Amino acid sequence: MQKYVCTVCGYVYDPEQGDTDNGIKPGTAFEALPDSWVCPLCGAAKDMFEPEK
């Protein structure tokens, strides 16, 4: 699964790990994250992420 990087702070969302602190289970693809999900480090919106190269 594709990892995504926050263009604001550099946080990398790894679908294999999810974001368990915010209720996102491991194995959750970035595209499947709710639109209300934000970067756990800086609070940037989901649309501020881009695929990791």
C-alpha cells in the first residue's frame, strides 16, 4: 500500500501501521481514511498529503 507524506510537516502516513492513536486501524489505505482525518502531528487536512516517492 502507498504511503503518503504531509506537505506541511513531513509526517508519513503508513497504511500498514495506521494511526491507532486516532482510531485508524493498521491496514487502512490512505484513500479509505475519513475526510475528517487530519495529520496527527500538525493538524493539516487530508488534502495536504501527497504520495511518497
